Amino acid sequence: MIAFENVAYNYGGGELLSEISLRLAPGSFHFLTGPSGAGKTTFLKLCYADLLPTAGRVSLFDREVRSLSRDEVALTRRRIGVVHQDCQFLDHLPLGANVSLPLTVAGKAGAPRDLDDLLNWVGLDRLKGALPPSLSGGERQRAALARAVIIGPDVIVADEPTGNLDWDMSLRLLTLLVELNRMGKTVLVATHDLNLIRQAKSQVPVRVLRIAKRRVQLAGADL
């Protein structure tokens, strides 16, 4: 589904990531760990073709990203829902309209019931008409997850989605990610929170990737 073959990425004249070869299988759940500045966000961006490797090959759904036209990249990205570390919303639009934006951009008309069901799933149905500035951190993150999955992606990529949340809210968000994985979605989450990883491991099969010395490697069972 997502495959790296001897991938490297240079940033600012220096090599940030190098010699990465791995594959994220359909339906897998991976965490990505590593110190700040190690390249976690860069790795995630390579996974949804927001960045192109400076060496090696990245393939998404069996297509090498360099072979894709601009339109094909856009279509491919619709199969990957992204929850950014700093989730941005259009503050003048109510929550429901913000969550529906991917459908609008894709030219798809979603049924109002579908949106209501999705907001109910993330526990935000009562806030459908609320403006983003009025939302708490946990509500914003759950809204970001709803926006990422509204178009029915095959893969969910989340960059530190619980970084600014308390433990109870982190567990609530993790529960949603686990449910998506049990529905067959591939999930990739960058996090510093080892307790979150341990909690996930008690619920679903989880693999942990660790960035160290510019390489992404499968971590051991010590987490």
C-alpha cells in the first residue's frame, strides 16, 4: 500500500532521512517515534506525496509517486486522510461545513445524514453549528479526524494527534483510531507518547517504527 525503497530526503543541504526501505501493509497499524527534529513529519509527508524523495522510490497503491501526474497525485491523496499536528480550520465556517470541505473540494455531494453520523461517531454532533474558535483542543482534534475520514480513505496518517491533549482525551482519540483500523483502514500515527503506544498494543496488533540516525527501523518489543 505504501512502500519505500532505499529512500532518502535532503533538507537544507543535509540528509535528514536515508536508506529507508519498508512497506506498510493494508490494514496495518503503525506508530512512528523519534526525537523532535528527527524527521517524523517529513516521513509522513513522503507517505502522502506532499514531498518527493531526493533518492529512492516511494510507491502509493502500487504506483511510484514520480510517475504520477498532478491530477493523479490529487486523486491518490483522496485515498489518504491526514490529521495534521496543527489542525487548521476556516474560522468563519461552522464545524459541519469544515468537516465537509474535502467533499466540496472533490466535487462530491455528501448526504446530510452521513455528516451527522460521522459527527456523532466522534462525539461532536451537538457542535455541528459551532465555529472553530469555540472548540476545545480535544474537540478540534476529533473534528480533524472526522474531516480526514469523511471521504472514505484507505489510509489514515496522523501527526502527533494527542500532543496537546490530556490522557483521557488522548484515549478517546485512540479509541477512534483503533475503530478505524478494525474497519480495515491502515493507520500511521507519529507520537512521542509511549503510554499511548502501550495502550494501543493492548487492543490491536501494532508495529512501532523508530527514527534513529536518519533511518526508520522497526522497533523492538521494549515499548
